[in-house]
Amino acid sequence: MVGASFTRVPDYSGGSLSNLMAELELRLTGACPGIPLHSALAAEIPPAATYLLVLIDGLGAHQLHHPAAGPLADAQRATIHAPFPTTTTVSLATVATAEPPGEHGWVGHFLLPANHPRPVNTLRWVDSAGHAVHPDGRGLLIAPNLWERLRTSGIEPITVQPAGFEGSPLTRTLYRGCRFEGAATTREWARASLDLAQEPGRLIFSYYPAVDIAAHMKGLKSPAYRNALADVANAWERMAAGLPGNVTMIGTADHGVIPVTAKGKHRLVSKQTRGLELFGDPRSLYVNGPQELIEELAARVPAERLTRSDLRTLWGSGSAADNPAAVTPFIEPDGALLAHQGRVLLPGHMDKRLVGYHGGLDPREIEIPLLVTSRAASV
């Protein structure tokens, strides 16, 4: 159960990613359905006519200690929390709604659609058997989402992302109502973000994935990770230098990354999991099935068992099933296995190749930076 054994519970009352998004909506439109930032955190963000929000995938607050992160570390004003589980699609749905997972219903990397027989990777929209899945872009997220609410209030939302993401199932689903601008390189991404921010009355959401990719595949001590971090840090510095006087630039992340060695990878074979459905994330594995089978599995793996009630607390604000605005058809898990520190639980359909993981409640996963730079003090 949720309690002293948990390292962190996200601060959805004013210290998390959902609160940052609600704060920006409130400033731009004068109203928001969510909860804005705590006043002390809000005071770190100067008012502006346009906000440029940079989300660096996989950049936990602890990762700012890396020598290559210099300009990013210099801009840090505070630390906030990623939503649980600490994984990309959950945080991106939080950005797109300004609500915690318990409200928007995206509660994991692999989820169980009510109308599909297998878990689905919600980043790539491929199921556990490798078959493509075609989601209903209007039926999987709160309506109206943040982008649609901004448009209704006369604010233009624009996202700047790698050009290859345009038209993907995830983009169609999460960025309904948001203008998409593609970029081929980091320099193009930074230039497009800055150019688009010149106009007042906009929220620019600029997403940068390379740090996360390098951390997953090569590790936090690798040259590839150092290069990706230096690339975005230098881009941040250039963007900060070019900001017009009516713009505040904010930086944050969707989660941090922790190293996991080969010894930390606990593989789950079909004999151990017969009669159970496994989905979610390797660091916070969801389990559906008979309670006695869940209990038997929990006793054999390096993890803490969580009940559905525990999960609802960690997701924030109960369950999406109780929210009339949430139309998600995902099946709610019966419980979860929260992997111990430095461990992951790997059923057959989850990636065993990685050296960096996330999804749990380790402070390195859940604590993300709040970066701020602005010339907008006079707005």
C-alpha cells in the first residue's frame, strides 16, 4: 500500500507537470480546469505574452549534474514531479490535458484497450504481438484537450517536433487541435521554436527526444548521451539569447532515467505468468487476473505489490473512469508490481536491450527540472 515504503508520490496539488501546464493555461486564458502551480513555483516564471515550453525527454533533475548540461543547469529554478508512472506517453498526455493521469486515463506505456485482445505500446501503437493498431484520435483523450481549450480562448498552440513524428498515431491522438511544425535537426528545431515564439498569444511546445534515446540505448556515462545533452544545452543557450521581450522560455522533462545492469533485469517467462495479463512499464508492471495468481507472482519477483487503490493515489484524483470528460477506453489494472531499486520486470513483449529505464518512483525518475529564462519582466 502507499506509505513509508514509497520513495515519492507526485505532488499533484501544485508541484508537478500537470500543475505547470495548468499554470500556463491559466495565465494565457484566465481560467483552467486543473490545479496551477504552488505560488512559490509560479513566482519563478515571469509573466509573458507567449510561452515557449521546451520538454527534454529523459532529463531528470539529477542529470543536470553532468558537465555537458551547463546552460540547462544554470537555468534551473526548482524541481517538480513527473506524473506516475514516469514514462513518456503518460507525461505527454499530461501536457496535452493539463491534468494528472488519474484524470486523463493514460496510465502506462503498454495499455489494454477495451476493444483489443493484447497490450498495446502507446508510443508506437503496435501490440505485444507486433501488429499495428489504429487508434481513434478523438476517443482516447479528454475533450476538449488543452490545445482545443487554448484555441477557443484565442491562443494558438504549436508543437515543434522531429519531422518524422508528423502524422503518427501518437501525434494524431495527443496533438488534436495543435499545429505541428517539423524539424530535421537540433538547429532547425531551435530556430523554428524561436521564430514561432515571436508572435504574442501563443503556447509553443517544443519536444526534444535525443537525450532519452541515448540514455536508454547507451547509458548515462556514454559519449552518445554526452553529445545529445550538449546538443540540447547549446540549443537552449542560443534560444535564450534570442528570446524577444514578450516571451518566457520554460524547460522541463517527462521523467528521468536510471541505469539498470544485466543483473537487474528480471525476466518473466510464460510459466510464471500463466493466467495473468502483464502491461504497463518494466519499472511499474501492471497485472490483471485472479488475485491469488497476482499474489503468487508478487512473492517471486523483486518488487512491491500495489493495489488498485494505491495506483489511483499515484495517478492523482482517483480514476479516469470517474471523470466524465475522460473518454479513454483503456482497461484499468487490477494492481501493479513496483520494481525494487535498480531492477526491472520484463515479460516477453518488453524491451530487454536497454541500459537505462524509467517508469518507477525512484527520485531520479520522478524529479524533473523547472528551467526558466525570460526577458519578459515588463509584460
